[in-house]
Amino acid sequence: MRLSVRAMPARLASLLLALSAAGPVVAAEAAPEVTVLTAHAIHTLDAARPRARAMAFDAGGRILAVGDAEALARRFPGARDLDLGDATVVPGLIDAHAHVGGLGLATLTADLVGTRDKAEVLQRLRDFARDLPPGAWLLGRGWDQNDWPEKTYPTAADLDAAFPERAVWLERIDGHASWANSVAMRAVGRDLSGDWQPDGGRILRDAAGRPTGIFIDAAAALVEDARPPLDEATAERALVLGMQAAVEHGLTGVHDAGIGLDQFKRYQRLADRGALPLRITAMAAGDGDALDALCRDGLYSHPSGRLQMRTVKVYADGALGSRGAALLADYSDDPGNRGLMLTPPEGLHAVVRKARDCGVQVAAHAIGDRGNREVLQAYADVLGDGAAGDHRWRIEHAQVLAPGDLPRLAGLGVIASMQPTHATSDMPWAEDRLGPERIVGAYSWRQLRDSGARLALGSDFPVEPVDPRLGLHAAVTRADAEGEPVGGWRPEEKLTAFEALRGFTLDAAYAGFAEDTVGSLAVGKRADFVVLAEDPLAVPPARLRGLVVLATYVDGEAVYTRAGHAD
Amino acid sequence: MRLSVRAMPARLASLLLALSAAGPVVAAEAAPEVTVLTAHAIHTLDAARPRARAMAFDAGGRILAVGDAEALARRFPGARDLDLGDATVVPGLIDAHAHVGGLGLATLTADLVGTRDKAEVLQRLRDFARDLPPGAWLLGRGWDQNDWPEKTYPTAADLDAAFPERAVWLERIDGHASWANSVAMRAVGRDLSGDWQPDGGRILRDAAGRPTGIFIDAAAALVEDARPPLDEATAERALVLGMQAAVEHGLTGVHDAGIGLDQFKRYQRLADRGALPLRITAMAAGDGDALDALCRDGLYSHPSGRLQMRTVKVYADGALGSRGAALLADYSDDPGNRGLMLTPPEGLHAVVRKARDCGVQVAAHAIGDRGNREVLQAYADVLGDGAAGDHRWRIEHAQVLAPGDLPRLAGLGVIASMQPTHATSDMPWAEDRLGPERIVGAYSWRQLRDSGARLALGSDFPVEPVDPRLGLHAAVTRADAEGEPVGGWRPEEKLTAFEALRGFTLDAAYAGFAEDTVGSLAVGKRADFVVLAEDPLAVPPARLRGLVVLATYVDGEAVYTRAGHAD
């Protein structure tokens, strides 16, 4: 690590030097066995001792003691001293729902997040295409027509003039709609005109029955299947880039929400090489090869403790932004449309039953109130008396619930895996979609928590930014990164800073069957922690989004240390 | 009401004029039947519609509609228009644990709150005594030796020089210790020397066995019984003063935590005269005449809806400040002392059983971890299978709980009736009394709420100030009225502003079996509400203590309206 201490406050500079000296513990003769860390505050998330000033861990990354600085100094006289001064230590943050490969790939594809109109989209695409070989597909992601003046879906024609010979394929911000140009559509070996629709998806068409270029949910597979596969080196590079971005933001764990067996094997190879800087809790994507592997070979855990898979991720419905979320009644801004079940109820029951029979945890994506109800019903039917057991089945997003369904999560022991930044990204238009009555059951983490459900928090990156500070901030303020609206959107749903932190640590660990090893700082657990310049439980909520991550530790080793500002 | 609009912002002035015009609805020919109120925001606390802009109520104080301003204006064309502009409306605040007569009496006795040493106590007593007739007892309350340099109990001798002939009797801030001079002790018709102690209390004595002047818990009754009773006019005046102070702070309901039949009859007479400005939910004091009346005559409800009694308040133990709270192990700062059960376990069982047999709700004062455990055990034993029923038994204070006992409240359906300002008043010394391990289970409203218990919030006035803004502020910030400590004491226990408001409204109403009529603003319920100059769910938490109460409404009538600043 290279440090520059110029133009840095003296306190921060000396702290960074301390962190630098405390880099990875290498197996050398002089390496001390024990490190004793002291800080302004350690928020342990351990209910028996929520706050401490010091923590000791061994060279293997096991926590030996949490407590008083003087007592620990006496108990471990030869220990390496890691004095963090005014900094605050919290358990390593865990993103309970994200897409690591997608985050990495996003850096390898055109970034369309935040584009204000189609002209800006085209400009970014032209810039990106300059480095592409001829004939290569131009991939992009992150557009959102709600941010554009016209607020309607774009068409292939919008792209064709600029890209008459190169296939262009652009994923919407929520991953539930994609936008193709005519070259990309021609690559599909099938006539996309007419009035047929693929199962679980929709091809938007004009009055003459011609595809407009927009493919909703499962319809995107038509184009996906036509594009040349990612080469292995790029796929691995995407994972490495995604994980690197994660640890730089204080994450020590990510639940990767749905991967195939190829991707899982990629993770395994990285784990075998000691190249996972954080803990990956992988979910098998639907009823596919990864679930089959779990059923055949049993639940998976890598000996390093950095990789596990024991979960299947299934999609009940689509997303709200693209009106693909399955609702019990019509969209308020689209009469006649109630969205889509991506997996019909009988299919949902089948995969959930298969998972249960294999001892696999289920994590079902459900956004709309119908999507959530179908999942709850499938869980109730399949679990039966087993609902009282330690199944830890989850609903991913749990975004819109009918009021009567809210308490069913707690009743069935189902975890609400929610993404606070979804609320603040969707708030400008969510009530348009849902109307004033249904909005009460939407993004309702306070009500869910009040009903006794456990909240595992995450970001859904790259749909939202990887930065968990934004999630903490959104959870506590119900305001976006600009602090709007003042006082928060539907402020009755706010969490406290402690609850938000718990959702990103202990309860996320619980959702990954990992609370015995990570998620809080207590004797016998792993020394996964984050060093923050300020105390997230003490700063005014608006400052949560600006917390400085000074270092990220996994198994007692720094996997990220902040370099100086003035490099 | 007299208004002065000089030196007042124009917006506030016009708002006060609007409130003035909207004074009590009198039964006159011209009185409109319906009022339609509009405000910046109405936080209804109704889960089905948490936020609205308008509310209609009839001349009888019944809410007719909550919703959109235009829709209500159309629906009630002839209605009186109460435009509250930028103000925010919340349900009337309910203090779930307080002492109305005590608050009024405090204004009729010497106020010793905040005295910094004994010299200041003597000065205030001398000032107060000037207006007293010769021979009258000098009563005072509010001293706290923890605020004095020596931090030890005072003695009778400290008072005797200044008051050699007048009885002086001064209650400690927490009501669990009192300080007498020698004249007051001589009024007790019994030798207070020796080594005997009264049941449930303690007379502090010197090495020679002489009483020092301090009487802990039940020992105070020895002196209380010796002093001339309060005359009826003064007792009623105290109630009226206490209720007036309450409505001026936005309270529309108080649970009066333990009164005798005399006091109850005083309330009844006031109710008969229409002189209760807010709703009183009285608790019968222990196994006394008021409980006997409930058992004989049944649960009580005045036809006006302003007075009910259906609860018995029993004391399990004493208080923490005076080391009278019953602990499972020794006080950390007083080895050998484990505090006192004011009602021994068998007595607790007996009164709880009696209450159950009479259909009376139980509210047991419990501060120490032993006090709380004994109450939980008595509740569990006596309720049996009835724990699953709608008993709504409460623990008052629920201040220190053994970690294993925390979830028992939710398990038994027991309400935690807590006072946020107790935490911030006690924080300077609470950990001295309890040590670093027990403190984790103390003032733990977040843990209790997480465990599924319902929180009814209050102030315990006059032990703490009547002002519920201080309670909201303490609940949300875990900081005192000066904002100390920055970031809050044990911030993991913070509530959100919405949760704090809920504890002072809907859940306090629930604790008083009144959530069908008050506690939220919904059709069919009573128009009990408070008009605040700012939105408590939107302001930064530090501003909660400075919220301006513009008006307090009960049954749709203003029982308090703020006068201009510049009178």
C-alpha cells in the first residue's frame, strides 16, 4: 500500500500509518501471534457486550477477547498493538443481496446510470464503442426512462442510426427490461413479430406487431441466448473487480443472489487460490445446474470459510419500475396491467419443494403484492409444520406487501431481505405505480420489523451502488444520497442507525447461516471488521453517507486500507 | 384567549389567529356541525393511512373522515375551515405513567429539583416558608444527593438549625426516599431508634442507632402518617393544576399511576362537572380501597369518556437511585446490598391473583432485575394459559432486566411501560450501580421492542418533567435535554421518531384499553390531537425537544391554545 500523508489531517495520517503497519500478518518468525486493537469505540453487535474499547485476535483471525483496553494489554503482553485512535470499529458489513459478477461486468460495459436523456445515452455509447473491436457486441446497463423527459420506453430506432452494424444490448437499471438495436434483434434466429409472447416475459411491439426493441423479463433471454458468450478470462476478471469494489466499501461478505454452476466453479477456483478477499455466500440460480449440484453433492462450504452455497434463488415476479412486478390489482398508472409472475405458482411450489427435499434454503425474489403472497403461500404449503424450524427461508426485496400479508413473514419465520436504497431510488414514481393505499405496504421495513420479521439488508448492486453507506443512510433517513426529501419519504418506516447496522451485519449473517462465525465481534468468532473514521451510531443520520472507511479486515487481515487523499 | 401578534413571525401569528377562531364549539344556532382541518401533514398513526392532509370531525368530536383536502372540502361543503397552514398534526399525546396530583402538589410545595448543594436547598426552603402559617409542615420534593458535591444522604441535623420548630419533610426526586428534620420525626408517635425496620422500607441510622432523618421506601409511611392530611380544596386544586400543565404540553391523556379511592372520587366529581380537560386512566394504588371498589362495583368508565379505572398498580421494588431496586446480585457500588422488594413475592402473587379474579389489569412497578423477574414470575403463574389472552398486564419502568428475562415480556404479552427521560436522568450513575454487564439490560427499550414487546411511553412526572417532548427526544437520541452525550448513551437502544411517537400515542392508548377510541386519527375515533409548529418525524432528532405545541384538542375542542410570545 502506498500512503501519502500530505494534505491530510495529522490524526488521520497517523491512523493510516498505524493501519499500514498492521497489514496482512505473514507467516514469518517475527510475526506476533496476537493483535490487540484499541479504538474510540467498538460496536460489537454482541448483545451481551454492545460496546468495547479493545479486541484481541490471533494470527489465524480468531477473536480471543473483547473488552477493556488495559485488561487486554495485561492479558496479551507481547501482542502487536493496533491503536486506531479516534476511529470506530464495527463488524464487517455484509451485503445480503447483490450480484458480484454483474458489478464487475458493469465496469466492463457501458455505464448508463444517471443518463438524463437519450442523447446522453448515445454519447456514452459512442465513447465506449471506440475501444471495442469491430463486430463485438456493445453492452451497457443502467438506463432508466423514468429519468428522461419523455418517461417512455426507448426503441431500437433510437440506436440504429448511431450503430447500424454493431449489435447493441442495454440492460435497464433494475435488470428487468433490456433495449436492443436492430442488429441485436436480427441475431435472434426467430421472427420477433406477431402476437406471441414468451413465458414469463414480454416483447413490446408497435401497432403493426413489430418489436420495438424492448424485452421485458424472461423475453430478454431471446437476445441473451443469441449473443456470444463471455470468455473465461473476462468472467473471472469481472468477479475479481466486483469483490475488490466490495471490500473497498467496507464489505466483508456478499450474498451473491443467483449464479449458475459455471460461476460457482469460478468462485471455487478463486477460493482454492486464496483469491477471495471476502466471504461469498452464493445462491444457486433457480432450478438449474447449481441447484442440481447441491441436491447431488450436498450443501457446500469451502475449507477457507470464504465460500459457501446452500441456497436457491428463484424469481416469483418482475420489478416495479418496468411494471413487471405481479400485483393483486391493476397498476395505478397502467389499467389492465397486473405485471407478471416469472415463475407461475405451480412452478414455484415445485422448486420450493425440491429445495426443501434437498435441505436447501430458499430465497425467492418477490416485488409485487401478488408475487409476495404467492411466495408466502408456497412457503407455508411446503414448510407445513417445518415453518417453526430453522429453515431461514427468505424473501428477496419483499417490496410491496398487502397489509394482511405483512405479519406472515414473522409467522412463518421468513427473513425479509431488503435493500434500503431501492426505496429511495423508487420513491419518485412508486406511488404512481401503486396508488396511495398500496404504498403503505411498500418498502415497509419498519412495519416488517415491528411484526417480528428479521431484516437482512443489502444493496442489490449493480442495480444500486455497491456502497453500503448509502444503504445505512437510506434505512435511517428514508432520504436519497442528496438528502431529499428533507425529513424522509414515509418517515414512519425509518430504522435507527443501530438497526440498520444490524441489518448489514448480524442479521445478514443470520440470513446466511453464518451468525456463529461472523456478523458480530465476540470471542471465538472471526475478526471480520471495518474501521470507520467516525462512529455510525453517534453521527447525525445525514452524515452516514459520508462515513470514511479506513480499512476492511477479514480473518484479522486487512483486505483494504485507505490510501492518502493526495496521491 | 388573548393573543399578541407583535414580535411573532407572520405565519405563526396567522396560525394562532386561526386556532383562536377555532375555539371550543359551543352549542349555538350558528355553530357548524363539522370542522375540516387541513395541515402540512397529519401523522395519523393509522397503519392503513399513515399520512394525510385533512381531517373532518363533527361537533361531538367524532372523526368523520381523514384524507385529501379537496375531497373533504367537497364532501363537507358547509364545514368550518380550520387551516393550520404549515403546522403538523399528530394524535393527542398520552403519558402512560405519571402522577397528576403529585405534579400539582409540586407547585404547592417547595421545589428542590436541580439544587446543587445543601446550602441551595436551605435557601429555597427559607424562601418558601415565608408564606406558610406557623406550625404548618414545610413540604418539598425533588432533591437528589447525586447532584451534590458530597453525594451522600443528608441528615435531619442539616435542617434543624434553620427549622427548629417547624416540621420539614422533603421527598427525594425519585419518590423512594424522604428526608425529615427532627420536628417531623418527633411527630411520629414511636421511637425511631434501635435496630428494627419496617416491612419493605428502611430507616437510616447512625452508629448509635439513632435515625439520621432519611426514610427509604415504605419507611416514609411512618412520617407520612404523622402529618396532617391535605385539605380537600388543596387536593382538588393540585389535580386541576396537574391536568392544566399536562394539556399545555400536548397531553390529551394521562395514566395516573396509583391513587386511592379519595383521589378517584375527586376525579369523579371533576368529571361530573365537565372539568377534566383530558382523559384520565386511573390505576388503583395497591391492594387498597380503590381496588376493593373495582372488585365490588366492576371496572369504571365515566360517561364523558374522560375518566376510567380498570387497573391496579402494585410496587414490586424500590428505585435505582436510592439503591432500593431489588437486584439479583449486589449493587456494584454497594457490596452486600441487593435492594428491597416492597411487596414480597407471595404478596405480589396474592394481589395479582385478586386482580385477575376481578378482571382488573395489573401494572407492577419493577426497577431491578430481581423486581422484574418476580413480577414476570407472578404474571406467568397467575395468568397461566390466560397469558395468550387480552390481559394487557404491564410492567411499569421495566428498567433493569436480566438478559434472559427480556423476551419474557413479549412471550407473556406484557406491556413495557417505560419512561425515556429516566434513562437520560440516570445515565450519569446507572452503570456505577449496575456495572458493565447488567447495564446492557437496563433502559433497553430497543431490545424490548425487538423482542416483540409493546412499549407504552411516559414521563413519571413529577419525578421527571411533564413535557413529553423531552421523552420523545430522549427516546430518539438517548441524550439529555442539553444534547449530552453527543451521539447518545448506549445508542443501540434508540427508537425512531415514529416509534417514540407511537409509544406516546397508539401504544399508550393500547396499554389503557383505549386504542379503539384514541391513540390514532381514523374514522370513528375521537378528535384528540396536537398541533405542532414542526413535523416531529421530519425534524432532526435534536430539535424534538424544541417542538412548539400550538394547540391541544380533546374531543375536537381546543383545551389549550398557545398565546403569543410577546404578551
